[in-house]
Amino acid sequence: MHIEFPADLQKVVAFHGHVCPGIAIGYRLAKAALAALGYQSPDEGDLVTIAESDRCTVDPFQIVLGCTLGKGRLYINNTGKQAFTVGCRKSGRAVRVIQRPYNYTPENDALTRKVLAGEASEAEYQRYRAEREARIREILTMPDAELLTVEQVAAELPGKEMIFNSPCCEFCGEQVMEPWTRLREGKVACIRCAIAVVR
């Protein structure tokens, strides 16, 4: 692909493992959310993302906005939509960014399915790659108004992650965070052991 990626998009591609339309869309949505909240950098606010997708588009939010699962700043509420609510815990402000509808042609859908099934000829595969690269270029260069919408929302943002004690399950011996423990026969059990069928 003959397009110069910004440094942060290069980091996204390295994290995700390849470049694809989903990565390009997620990148544009994450950047639009940051701008709509009035920040130049995610370090300016205590940002959190509620993703409505668990596909490629979510990865740019982890890299561009620093909203990762491990830091308690990324939550998945999967609705199957390319939509993300990004809010600042400090200010309480939040926006929802959404990809505008895009209709692939039936021919494009058929070609994609053929490639993914491993049934495409070399010529079909090269056409698929060319169309994919053209779509990525289009996503990265089209105006925001054509690609996405941003709306201010009143969102109840998740609080900061709490630190819990981690006792050992008295059945399997593995450590488990306290909120995920259960009682089984009067003993501390992890969820798996709590619901295990005793034979």
C-alpha cells in the first residue's frame, strides 16, 4: 500500500498484526472522539471507552486512546455496531462515535467470502487485495462528515477498577479475585469449581 501512515496508526497496525478496513475505521473513530472531547492527547483526560464491537475496530482505541482492558479503561457492550462511547472520568463528558453506513456490493461480498474460504484464484485474490487497499485509502482520506457521526451523550461511565483480595480456591488451589468467589460446601470456591458436578 502506497500511503504514508501517521506514527500512531503504524503502532495500531503493529499491535493488530495487519492493516485492514476495520483498523482504518477504528483509527478514524478514535481520533474523532478525542477531538470531540477537546483533547490533543489522551493523557489530558482520564478516558474510558465502551465499545459496541469486539472486532478489528476496537484495537485503535487501545493504542490511540490508551483505553485497554488491563487498565480498566475498555469495556465491551457488544451490539454488533461500529459504535464507541468515549468519556472522560474527570469532566464527565462523553461522546458516541459511529461509522456511517457503507454498502459493499454483492460482487465484493462474494469475492470476500471466496477469499476467506480459500477458494479464490490468484487473479481473484489480487483483485480482492486491490479493492481492500482502495477502501483503506478511502477511509483514511475521506472527510469525517462522510465517514462517521459524533454525538454528545450523557453516559454513566464505569468507575476506576478496584483492587481485590485474591484467596485460593479450596478445591483447585488456584487464586481468584474475591468478587468471583463462591461458597461450596462452606468452602471458598472459584466459579468453575462452584458449579462443578460432584461425582
